[in-house]
Amino acid sequence: MVQSCHDRDRIVIFVLGWLGLGIGTVVLGLFGVWK
């Protein structure tokens, strides 16, 4: 398990990417409602 740190970084980036997509869709939805 030498690359555990690298795998952890990859998982963190993957999760942050999905969170960003979720927040982006929510923000776009709210803007659509406000417009």
C-alpha cells in the first residue's frame, strides 16, 4: 500500500469535483427560479 496517499488524493479530488457539480446545478437551478 505504497500509493495510499496518491489514491486518497485522487478520491478527494473526485469527491470535490462531484460536490462542485452538485453545487453548480443547485446554483443554476436557483438562478433559473429567480429569473
